[in-house]
Amino acid sequence: MAAYSLDLRKRIVDAIERGVGTRSEVAKLFGVHETFVYKLLRQKRERGDIAPLPHGGGAQSKLNEDQLMILTDLVAQSPDATLNELRERIKKKARVEVSIPTICRALQSLGLSRKKRLSERKRPIR
């Protein structure tokens, strides 16, 4: 979800400072949650500004660039490999143990498709 605009933040703070209503009433007036108003006023009090804060980051990828290149090579060598097969191969080749969902996310980030089920034996055409 995107941060609220600086203009909206200024209008909320101005409304509170002018005494337009309670914090709850101002929140309803501007269509924001009441806790946002409290957090915005606390940010102004503690930091001195009301600009949106930077994104806090997130979890680091379990596979580094070298391991992603190994995964790309493994997919090129055997494009029909299942996620579990790729997981076992990268475990042997790169010495890193990751989950099947991690393999799936890595393939998605690389723009590579994945096989969804095990291969079935081809039946002879009659």
C-alpha cells in the first residue's frame, strides 16, 4: 500500500491544530483510520516533520547472486525438473538448503517458468 500524500498529511495536521474536531472526527473527515492520525501527530512531535518514512526493508533472499546463476544453469540443463528436483540439485551443487517455495520465488524473480507436476510416462499411441 502506498503512503498517504504529503498534502493529505498537512491538511490533517492543520485540521487538528485549528480545532476542527477531535482526532476521531478528523480521521473520519479525511477518510483515514484514527490510528494514522495519532501516529502522524506523534511523528510530527518526535521527528519534527510529517513526511512518509522510508520502507523498513524486508527479509533477505536465501539465495545470493551466485546461487541464482547456478539455479538458472540447472533449469537450462533440465527444463522439465520439478521444484523438488531443483531443490535437491541446488543443495548438492551450491551446498545451500532451501525450501520448495524459495525455489519457486527464485524462479519467478528470474522470469523462469516451473513445472507443476511430476512427469508421466508417455503412453504409446494406438
